[in-house]
Amino acid sequence: MPAKVVEILSAEEIRRTMTRLASQVVERSRDLSQLVILGIYTRGAFLAELLARQIEVLEGVNVPVGALDITFYRDDLDQIGVRTPAKTEIPFDLTGKIVLLVDDVIYKGRTVRAALNAVNDYGRPAAIWLAVLVDRGHRELPIHPDFIGKQLPTAKEEQVKVYLQDFDGRDAVELIGN
């Protein structure tokens, strides 16, 4: 029996969600000159770029963006399989900055835990905030995003798949289940 696929967010809904997230980040930031954005590879890096562009549209401020590979910081490589590491790109100092980590989906919290460890190897930020496009629950670690695009209660056996134009050729979020 083929898996059941339900579209959760369309391309237009993703665009609106990213605009809302950018507005929330701007509202919470007292000084955008202290904000830097780090996307977690792969799709988090693309979302970080989208967020930075939207902040620039809203406020006229160019927020620095980098990308973080967390492969070697993971504690569950045996469960997620072999991955080819990407290149971490952080062209700015994190020390004293507000770092906005961006990821596509938060599930158990292990990716974010690894990202937090990685960030600390690159500097000592004043604060680290977390923005996710989709929060599907089922946390194994006490990690909660500061900014959530879509809260999506799921069953553990279901999957949430994010598609982004720059990487997948289309924008959508789908729930895949039986």
C-alpha cells in the first residue's frame, strides 16, 4: 500500500510563514546589528537565507547569514546513516552576537543539540535563538524553538518532508504516513 501524502504547507503558505517568522524575529530583536543567522544544513541553510532576505525587505537591514554542518557533532549517526559533511560557512564572529539557528523541522531535538555544540566551537554568543519551519513534537531533549512556523502534531511513524525551490525545485511541506 503506498504511503499517504498530505500537503501541510503550499508554496504560498511557506512564503507567508517566512514573512511572519521574520516579523517575529525583528520584533524580538532590540538591535538587528547584533543578529546573525545560521542555517543548519541542508534545508535550514536555505531557510536562513530566505529569513535574512525577508528581514531586509521589512527593515532594510542586511543580517549576516552562515551555514552550519553538524555531522560530526551528532550522537545518532548510527541511526541516521552515512552522510557526506557539508562545509560550515560562518564568515563572521559569533562572540557577543545573537545567533538565530534555523532548521526546517524539529523532531527529537538531537539536531539542535548538535548545532548548539557546534556553535560553541565557533564563539561565545550572547544568546542563541531557534527558528523552525515545522515543529512536529516528540522531543527527547528539553529543547523548544523560540520561533515556530507551523506546529504539526504527528505520529512517530509519520514523516514530515520539506521541499524548497532552491534545493528540490518546488516549495511545499508534506506529511507522509500510512
